[in-house]
Amino acid sequence: MRLSATELTAEEVGLRDEVRDYLAERLPPGSYPVGLGISAEMDPVFSRDLASRGWVGMALPKEYGGGGRSAVERLIVVEQLLAAGAPIGWHWVADRQSGPNIAANGTIEQKQYFLPRIARGELSFAIGMSEPDAGSDLASVRTKAVKVEDGWLISGTKIWTSGAGEATHLLALIRTSEDRYFGLTQFIVDRAADGLAVSPIPFIDGTRHFCEVSFTDVFVPDTMRLGEVGAGWGQNTAELVLERGGVDRWMSLMPVLQHWAAHLHGSVAGWEQTDLGLVVARCWAFHGLSMSIARAVDRGESPTVEAALAKEMATRFEQECIEIVARHYGRTPHLTSSDPYESLLARAILTGPSWTIRGGTTEILRNIISKALIQP
């Protein structure tokens, strides 16, 4: 494990304050639907507004329209967006992982086309990883690509593909040979491609963010293959560092937590003080953990195990926070309440169990961590 304590520099504190001031003006209370972390609403206009300030595609190379800034600087911006429950859904996946993946593994032509459009907030990506009956074992995916003239024909099914109903593109992990790990390749698939069908899956809270994506002989030009044939497993693993180690894994409930803490008026009972102190202390701990992972990324490292550790602990903490706030609420919150924070709490109670699944189940993450700990 390579986790080092770190602090924000004066310049980074300035960036944090700038983002706070902007969001206070751009998203005044009542002007937008407050979201639960990465499950927030899709608002292409808001995404383009952020992009115009250089806050989308921050870590992408300058020569391709990105900001050329650090992972830590991006974390600072994201932390403020999640604290506000901002409508980040449109650009989220492209900004967090698809863009950096393309920057690291794409051809010059792919970088020239996709990266400037991601940095402008114009494109929305979904990630085609999970499949029916595969669980979190990505190496067992069966959606298959067969080589044909000038490209590939893809057939199979992906499931739990967040945001696929609105995305412009999918970045999919596809089997190109029978080798368990070296038989996987990533492809950039146009959402409007012939033979591709997206079926939203109604979730328990009434949302339809998750989708099933069916490929029926979908032709993908070889120019849209990302990286070498068979390199998908390694690329996907590196991508998951960006997905698992960020602040989004412990901040899903943050707008509700802030509202709860702000309304503990007057004399606070001992058990309330204990719960509030526990939540605040652990939020700071996870903030430091995410910062350390981001610093490692900026040093050129790939902290795969550290990211798995962060997600395993952080998503369990998120569910503990739901239990704490629900206990303090004193009655069952209603999903249809006119109070947006009551509605958010009700939604969190219903959907919180999925937070430990998305991005890799707790059990899979513990396997990754334990294997790293026993290695000499």
C-alpha cells in the first residue's frame, strides 16, 4: 500500500473557493433537482457551462482541448459538485474515465475527435462492462466481436449500463478471443449504431438510469477499436482506478448529510453528537484517502489496490450514513415528499444497497485487496 498524507496547496484552495462561489451563483437553492452523487440528473447545458470554465476534461491533454491539469485539481472540482448534488450526469463518465482512457490508449485520430468534444461537454459516455450472469467477474464477459473487413461485428448483451439511454457513445469491453484475460478488447461504439438497442431498467425508486444494451451484429469500424487487440483487460483495470478511488465513492449522500447537520439546532443529545462526530471524522478521513490516491495518479502511479480499498470502505460508510440520518429523521421518509431532502433520503434508503455493487462488489474488492496484502 502506498498511501501518503497530503494537504491542498494555496493554489488548490483558491480553486476550491472559486468553484464554491460559482456553484452558489449558478445553482441557487430550488433551481435544480439535487442529486445523490453520480446518480445526479443529466443536464447538458450545465455540463457545457462547466466546460466553458475549464472544469470538464480538466485532466485531458491541452493539445487535445483539455485542461492539462492534475488529478487533484479535478478532485477538488468534483468534490464541490457532489457536495451540491449538482446535475453532473451528462459529462460524468466521459470526464472521469472514458476521456482519460482515450487519452492514454487512443490513436491520434481518436484523440483529435473525441477529447475536444468531451472537454466541451458535448459528448456523453456510458461504460459497457457488466453482463447477465457474469456478476463482477469481468473476465467472464461473453459479448463477442468477430473481425470482418474494415471492422468488427459485435453481438451480445451488457446490463446495468448507467446512462446508456441518453449517452452519445459506449465504451465497451468485448471478447475478441477465448483467452480469459488477453482475449478482451475495448471498442468505442456510437449509440446510434445499427443493431444496438438500449432498454432502460426501472429501478426501485422509479428511475430508469440503468439500462440493458443489446448488440446484434453491430458493425464497429476498426478505427473505433481502443488500444491493441487483447489489451482491454489491462486498460479496463487502469480505468477502474479512476472509477473506484475518487470522492464519488463516499459523497453520494453529502447533500442530505449537510442538510441534516445544519438542522441539528440547539442542544444536541449525546448520541446525536456521537453520530455527527463519527460522520464528520470519517468524511475527512475519506477525503484524505481520495486525495492520496489522486496524488499517486499525478505521480504516474496506478494505485489499483488503494482504489479498491477506498471503494470497499467508502461505500459501506455511505450506507452507514443512510442508517444514521434515517434514525435521526424519526419516521419513514416519503419518496414523493415536497421536501427535496426527505425525498432524497427516501431514495437513498431504496437505492443505497446498489452503491456497494456499482464499480465492483465489496466481495470482489476484498479479493483484490487480500491478494495484494499476501504478495511478498
